[in-house]
Amino acid sequence: MDVEAMYQDIILDHYREKHHAGLREPYGAQVHHVNPSCGDELTLRVRLDGETVGDVSYEGDGCSISQASTSVMTDLVIGRSVGDAMAAFAAFRAMIESGGRATPDEDVLEDAIAFNGVAQFPGRVKCAMLAWSALRDALARTGADIAVADETPQEGHLP
């Protein structure tokens, strides 16, 4: 199996079997983001356990890219420090905004590296970034230090 086919399988698997889907309590912050270019919507909840991302749950409607990206993101950040979650955010954003020219770090991104091919399709970049932007916003609302992300979160808007 070639790498591209393997990455497509990861995306399809996460779209079909969404990890951490369904809004759960307790949570420390909730945000709702919409991708105006295609109508994808996502409500995301985050709970911190000290400086660790204790839980991320979500409910959303959208394309396979946005839904799979959300599932992959939850797997990647739950149980990690806020700093590690924001490092993953920054690495994912750099990869997805590179137009396919980046060499992403698989150690940081794990299965999220599967979205590197999406970077070649500018119309799909916002789909892939929806959950990541919501995560950044939700972490900011908990009062966590999100300094790795060099933007001020604005609910409902993608970077």
C-alpha cells in the first residue's frame, strides 16, 4: 500500500468511526465554529485537568475532511499538556497552510500527518482547520496559556 492510500484510509476511518464524538460533561469551555465557505459546523468542549487536556468532545456537521480532522485532533491532544496540544496546533497549521510543500513532523502530528495532501487543495484547508481553530479558542477560554498559537482566538472565525 502506498503512503497516499494509507493516509486516505486514515481519513476515511476517522470519518466513519469518529473518536470522542458526542458532547460530554464536565467541561471547562465550549465553543461553536462555522466554516462559512462550505457550512461545516462544530461545537467543541474542552476540559483541563491542571495543565493537561483531560477531555475534548464535540458534535458537528460537515464534510469528511472536517469530521475526520476533528476525530484525529481529539486523539492527538487528549492526555497531553496544553503546551504540547498547542505545538501540535502550530505544526498542523504550518502543514495545512503549506500548499503541500511542508515536511511535517510525524512524531508531533501522528495520524494528523494524513491531512498533508489536503494542503494541496486551498478550498479544503479551512475544513481541515475547523477543529484545530476551535480547540485553540476553547483552550483560551479556559484561561490556558496558548502562546504557541500566535493569533488571538475569535469564536466562529477561522484563521
